Amino acid sequence: MRRFVLLALLSATTLRAPAAAQTTPALTASLRIAAASDLRFALDEALVGFRSMYPSVQIEATYGSSGSFFAQIREGAPFDVFLSGDADYAERLSNEGLGEPPFAYAIGRLVLAVRKDSGFDPRGFAELLKGPGIRRLAIANPAHAPYGRAAVATLRSWKIYDAVAPRLVFGESVSQAAQYVDAGAAQAGLIALALTRVKDSKLVFAEIPEGI
């Protein structure tokens, strides 16, 4: 699971809001978005353009793990849009009548990332992670984060999961896992590609090849 579809789930009220905004620019409306944490930089940039087009629409984006949002929405959290990092979460909510049928909006990619000043070559993949230099490997918590499950699947496919398991450090989201590497709290991380492409990033990375 190194390449996976990300799905969006929209409520019925959300589907009506954009059309109303186009025909009635002065309309006051609100839009609440629950988004997988790896979308922060891209979505924040996109929302700048949205707000300029629809200044009367109050839009709020909250970032976190898809599993946490899944649980919150099932308990009645008032989100209008759910940008999930896992197709299953969005599909299950739709099947339970909690939203419209989901649709794919992006393809997620997993990378092995290290700090630029670490001296490590992330293209070493499994051999790098087995070495003594990687004392901590950061991944998102697989209990509720899709990228965490993808990271575990990758380690198992490399047949090194048992060897590196004692060195794993878990972020509540893939964004937090990336922060651990960026801050030097972990020497490497299996994180989302999108999180390595931010301005002034301290990370270098290698994409996990499909089929490994």
C-alpha cells in the first residue's frame, strides 16, 4: 500500500453551498472541512483563492488523522466536507447515510525522508533502516492514520518490520511524524510525499517504489 486513493465525502448541505455562492455572491454561508493532515499546505493555498472568490463564505479547515475524523463524524461532528486519506473511511460514512457518495480527489504517495544534514541517503530504503544510524523511525499511528498503515505494510514487505519495530515513534498524524524528522527527534520517517514539498523544508526523500 504505497500508492492509494484519497476520497472526499461531502454532506448534502455542502453540495448546495458552492452553487449558491456562484449565483448569489453576497450569500453568507459557512463551510467546515475535516482534512487529512498531509493536505495542510496544498489546501491552505487553495483556500486563499476560494476566499477571494467567495468572501462572504466563512470557511474553516481542521487538520488531523483520517481515523480520528471518521470517529468524530460518526459521533455527530458538524463537518461539511471530509477529505480523507483512506478510501474506506469515506465509503463507510456514506454507506451509513452520513454523507453523499465519495469521490477520489488525489493519489497519496509514501516516501522515506531524512534531514538534509543527516548524511543519510534515503534511497537506501530497507538497508538504511536496518543500519545503526537510524535510532528512531517516525511513522503515523497506524491505528487511525492511513499513512501509518501504509508505512507498516512497507516495512513488512521489506521484511524488516520486526527488526525496526522497537525503534518506531508514532505521530498522531502523518504531519506530526514529519515534524519529528524535521526537528531531529527521529532520524528517518515514512511520510506523505506532500509534506516534503513545503517551502524551506529540511528534508530529502525517496519515493517508495510501487510493488515493493
